Amino acid sequence: MVIDPISDYLTRIRNAQSANHRMVEIPASNTKKKITEILYTKGYILKYKFDTSENGQGVIKIALKYDQVAKTPVIKHLSRVSTPGLRQYRGSKELPRVLSGLGIAIISTSKGIMTDKEARVQNLGGEVLCEIY
């Protein structure tokens, strides 16, 4: 039984990268789908595919991205900030700048899930889900 599905999502990606896997399959949810789309648009993953299964939940298939020369994962750091036991909410002025703006923080706002930069532009605060660089 998974208590924190976002932590499970991040851990599956982290474990697949440490084992040098090319693909990882993760049970789908709307939050995980949006996080996957953000990772794709920001260039952290190669591609993704949403598959629906017979039970209705579906699976997200993610092709991980590696540096071609060094053969190292593009994602160097992937961590959960807000946990079910300790939620981390920030206003638009207090949103974290990950690696001085080189990384991204994924924020759950009232307008949906977005990066910290998009939330600052729209002057929105919210729950800081995770940090990636």
C-alpha cells in the first residue's frame, strides 16, 4: 500500500536512473500525469506515454534521458518537499529558487500544477511538491 503516491513516483524514477534503466512504468493519476508533462517540457525526460489498462487506473511509461557523452542521468536531484505529514505551503514571493533558477520546483496551485517560475509570473502560491535539477 502506497501512502504517498508522489514520493513513490519520484522514487521509481530515481531507482530506475540509478539502475541505468531506459524505461520506467508508474501507476497513473492526474497529478502524476501533470508532473510528467512538466518534466517533458523542461527537458528532464526523453518521452512519455499514458496507457489505460483494463482496471481504469492506467500506467505512465517514461523514457528516461541520459547525457550522451558521460552516460549520466539528466536528472541529478529529485526530492519531495511537501509530505503528507508536513505540508509545505509558500506564497508567490516565498517560492523556492532551485539551484539559483537552474532547477525547477513543482507547485500545486489553485490554477493547477505548474513550475515555480510560472507560479511567480501568475503571482500564485501553493504547495511545493518537489524540487528537480
